[in-house]
Amino acid sequence: MLLILPLCSNSQSIEDSLLHQLSVLEEKYHDTIYFELYNNHKLLNPDKSVKYAFKHLENTERYHSIEDQIKSYRLIGTGYNYSGNLDSAEYFLLKAKYFADSLNLIDEKLLIYGNLGITKNIKGKYKESVEYYLSFIELARTNNNPEYISSGYNNIGIIYYQIGDTKVALDFYQKCVSIKNEFKIEKGLFTNYYNIGLCYIELKKYDEAFASFQYVINNCNNCPLNMIVDATYGLGKAAFSLLKYDEALQYLYSAAEMSLSISYYQTYTSANKLISEIFIIKKDFVLALEYLDRCNNIRDKYPNSVNFNNMLQYSKIYEELGDYKNALEYKNKYIAMKDSILSGEKISEVKNLLSDYQQAENKEIIKAKEIQVKRNRQFAIMFGIILVLLLVILLFAYRNIEIRKKLNDKLSNLVKERTSELNTLFYRTSHDLAGPIATLKGLVDLISNNASPENVQNYISKIDITTSRLETIIKRLESVSKIGTLRIERTEINIEELIKKLVEEINTTSIGIVKINTFGNPRIKTDTRLMDSIIRNVLENGFRFVDNRESVHELIITIIRNKRLKISISDNGKGIEAGNIDLIFDLFYVAHDRLKGSGIGLYQARLAAGRLNGTIQITHPKKPTTFEIMIPKV
């Protein structure tokens, strides 16, 4: 009894805590508390658990969905199973099944089918019970739930044990344990070892039976008390089979006392029946009758298939006591109950069902092998495809290496070109700066040698001119540097207005005729500084290299705007020799020796056009000399 009191006390404290929560929680959340109260009493007080299941139903009908109501029906049915009210259990479970099937609620269907299997088993309807368990297993497979699959195997094993086919029962129990060990499922594992122990007793493998029951008792630390009860009963049955009757009685007394304290009637009746059999062997028929009456007194509380064996045992006891009338009466009851519960036809139906199931399983195995062959074939095809893809990738990688090599060569050439330009820039810059610096040094020396006031003023004027030259050179070099590093900022401008403004700035002497023709919308979005540099340098080139033989210097500018911008600038100046066309945009290149230029302007224009992903080229070198500027995105 020491094992029981803490459990009962703990159960009461849990109930008190849950009832307190009911008083503080909003009513629509009470279903969760009722569910916990149901679980708290399911084993110890099944009648009370049914009461809380009905409370759960009332709450779900008022506040929740049909899915929650289905759960309520299942809880009521399961509670009735535990209390032994099998007809009510079947009614509510079938009601839950109807709605769960309609909505195809797989998780609920699993629990409902499992409980219906238990109900049918207790009622002795083994064929229907096995059918529910097989459906339960198939659903569990569909849902990829190894725990439920193993549970289904265990429950089918129970049925075959009850009808006397112990080898088949053991096979199902071992399948169950194998799955649980594979997936490390601890729930119910000790129950399975208990069932295996019972099979070993029937197969006269008593050492294995003792080992199974003792394993449960030694390792089941946090199990429900009913598990310890079952294992203790198992040890008593094993001792009985070994004819160790006194040892068996100690185990059976303990199992009967514990099972009665927790309303665990199944093991209570089994333990008392076996105690009665021991007293029959000991020829103490009064005690045998007393313990058998204990089974019979709660038969209505837990009507299971062991009852017909009780009738046979009553017949034996009354026969030994010389009460032949009662002996005959109970013998007839035994025959009637045996025929209704364990008729050859019913056993045959269950075995045929197993045969059909095994055939279906074999078909599934064959189908699985066919699928595996198909998968292997698909794998071979996929491997071939992957191999081809790898070859393609390698080919692309090779081509990519070639392309990168070409790009590297191009980049190397570009670096050489830029290095050459830089060397030229340094050379020309040092050359251009050397002259003015030498001039300045000479003028300073002249002033230092006590030059006359009139000469000093002249020297200062020359110094001013020389420094202006230096300033011009430096500004041009700065502008080249800025174009290469300038951050592009696109703003909206009117390209026609920009060109007019630049013409006015550059053509200070107002010589010649300038015509501007615009086709399309002149408003564009571009970097104003870069566009200014391009047009300014080309215009300066046109105004600088005039042909004095022409009576009028003429400049024609054509703007064409569609998806891109095209600007043509034509002049009737000196023109460009064919040999100079490829050099005209080089740094510091001057095509006409007699007209001094910096050799920077057109180079700067090409650099700026490149920054806008555009181009500048000479489309007509002879008169009229035509420069064409193309900018793609405006």
C-alpha cells in the first residue's frame, strides 16, 4: 500500500490545482483544464474521468469547432472503456469515428480506431477488433508514425494471445519491440515486455518469462502503477507454471491488492482466478470459491473473455464440494460462453484475416522491391545526367578559363596602353612645365641683377604670362584626372541649351556661322560635367583649326534624340589627314604643327564619352570634318 498512497495524494493535489485554474480562467479556455482532469483520473477513477470528458464536450459545443467536439466524443468513449461500460464506449467512439472519417482527420482517426479495437476486443468481437487495428496500422504508416505502428502490432498480439495462438502473438509483440528499439520509443515498452513474458509462459520458456517481468520491475521507474501490477502478476503466473505455488501466491496477493486499489479490474480478476486455481490444487475448495467469487463479483464491472473460464472453474470447485447441481449449471454456462466467444468459426475468421493481412504485406513488400528497382533505374539515369552535366560544366569552365584569359590579355593590353599614356603624360607634363619654369628662373635672375625699374616692370609682366601658362597646363591635367575618377551623377538637362551656352563661351570672337538642328526631345538625363567636357573639347577643336582660305567658318551641330543620343558636329576647317585619324584621340597628339594645341582636348572628350558608355569617332575626315558622339542611355 505504500506504493499507492503517494500516487493518490499526488492525483488529488493535481486535481485541486486544476480546479483552481477553472475558477480564474475565462470559460472558453476550460476545455484544456477538463482534458487535464480527464487524464488525471483515467486510470485511478475512470467514472470521474468520464464526468470530466462530458464537461469537455459541453465546453467545446459552446465555444469551439467540430474538431474539438470529435476529441470530446473520443475522450468519453475511452473513459467508458476504462470503466467497463463497453456499449457506451462503442456508441461515443463510433460517433467520433463518423465525424473524423467525414473530415479525414488522420490524427483523430488513429486514436479512435485504436480505442474501437480495444472495445471490440473486450467484448470478444475479435475479428472486428483486428480489422480496426489493421486500419490503425495503415493510417499510422500513412502518417509515418512508428509509435502507433508498434502499438497496433502489440494490440493484435493481445488478441492472438487470447485465442490461444501464442506463437503468432509473440511474433507481433516482438515486431512491436523491434520498432520501438529502432526509433528509441520508450512509451509502452514495458507493457510489451510484460506481454512477451506471458507468451514465454505459455510456450514453457519460464526463464525468459521471469527475465521479461523482472526487467519491467527493475527498470520501470516512472511507470504508471498498473505496469508494476501487471509485471508482479506475470511473476506470479511464471512461478505457478513452475509449480512454485507459495511463491506464486505472494506475487498474486500483491498484484490483486494493488490492482483493486487503482480500479485495475482486468489484472484483479486474473490474479484472483489464479489464486483460486492454486487453492484447488491445494484442495482448499472454500478459499478457492472465495477468490473465484471475487472475480465474479466484478464481472459486470469489467466483462472480458476470461469469464467463461471462470464458469469452468466454478464447475470444478462445486464438483469437488459434491454440489453436482451447481457443477452442471456452471458447466453448461461455460459451454455456452465458450461457443459464443471462442467458436471455431470466430477463431477461423481472425486467422483468415491475418492470412489476408500477411498476403497484403507480401504484396507491399513486392511492390516496395519494384519501387526500389525503379528507383535504382532512376538513380542510374540521374547519375548519367549528372555525369553529362559535369562534362558540360567542365567544358564551360574550360571556355570560361579561355574567356578569362582573353579578358586578362585585353586588360593587360589596356594596362599597357594606360601605362604608355601615363608615361607620355609624365614626359609631356615635365616638358611643358620645364619651359615656363626655366623662363621664370631666368626672369628672377634678371631682376636679381639690379635691373632698371623700366625693365623690372617688363619682367613682371612676362612672369605673369608664364604663370598663366603653368596654370593652364595644371588645370588641363587636373581635368583629365577628374574624368577618370569622377562619380557619375545623372541629372536632367536640356542638351540643346547646353550646346548653345558652350558655343557662346568658346566662340568669343563671334566668327563664323553656327547652326543647331534638333530632332526629338532635347531633355536628357546624364552627368552634366562629363557631357560638358565631351562637347566643349570637340567645339574647341572645331573653332581652333579654322581654314583661313574659307570666307566664312561654318559649324553645323545636329542633335538626334530617340532611345539614345546622337550629336554630329561638322566644320569646314582644315580637315584631318588620313594618316592622323587613328591618332587624333591620343594624349598630347596635335595634328597641325603650325597651330599650337595641348593635345589633351580630344583625348579628354573620348575619356568622358567612355565613362558614359558612349563613343566618339570621326565619320568624315575631309571637309566638312564630322565628329559623331553616341551616348546609349539618356
